[in-house]
Amino acid sequence: MHAQQITFPFRSQRPARRDAPHTDLIGRSYKDGRATMTVTGVCQNDINRVMVERDLDGRAWSMPAWLMRLIFFEKKRKRAA
């Protein structure tokens, strides 16, 4: 009897890893009172969320990347002639 490997036609449970579109936010920070919030990375479970760390006490949490883009929104101002 010859040994044969059996393969099932099921797909992998893990989705294919994509490059995170929000890596440009990493390293950006903003000041809120005495604390400074810094984007430290993209969340591993959801690429649409980023990890934020507060320097005052070292707490870290994740928040939506669209919200961070809204916080960092910079208005384009017209220059005076």
C-alpha cells in the first residue's frame, strides 16, 4: 500500500495579508492638553484601525484610522498676495 496525501478543497481560514494602507500615519502625533498622543502602528487584527499611545501614562489603544486622519486634517490656506 502506497501512502498518499489527501488535500481538501477548503480555503485557508486566514485572509491573505495585504499591505496596510494606513502606514503613513505611523509616527504622527498631536497634543491634547499636557499629553501627547502618538500613532505607533497599524492594528494586527484590523488594518483599518491604528494603535495610539499616550506619553503621559503609557496607555495604548486602537482607534479607527479615518478618525486619526480627521484629527490630522490640515486646512489648505490661501496665501496672501
